[in-house]
Amino acid sequence: MAQTKSKTKADREKALSRDILMQIASDVIRELRAKGISGRFRDPDNERLRDAKTRLLIESIKAYGGILRDHEIGELETRITELEKQKEQRLRS
């Protein structure tokens, strides 16, 4: 997660791909698993804050994934419409 701080402005402005979202989610899952298995909870207040930020990150991933899926569906609908138009034009010829 710390890697995002070193990214350039151009990198931050690019849309995230499904692969990148999966990698972020995978990293979060690995960190949570490691913390649950062998991690120590030193300061309860810090742990609550970390948990809240993790929940926020997960919700953000879900929302972004939904937006990405809707965008991909829109692109597919456009492609289908174009293919149908091409098919109609060929049938008329």
C-alpha cells in the first residue's frame, strides 16, 4: 500500500484496471491474514483506525469494481450495436 505514495501524478490519474484492483485486494487480504495469524495488537486505538481504513479501502475497491464493470458493459453494448449495424448493411447489399 505504501507504493502508491511514490507514484507520479500521471500514474495516479490513470484509471485502474481490473488486474490492479485484484492485486490491491490480494495485498489487503494477505496483510489481514498475516496480522490475524501472527500479528500482535499493540495499541487498540491504532488497530481500530487501521481496521476502519481497511474497511474503507475494501468498500472503495467494490465501488470502483462496479463502475469498471458498468463501463465495460457499456463498451460491449456499443460493440454489439456496431456489429448489428454492420450485419444489417451486409444483408441489404
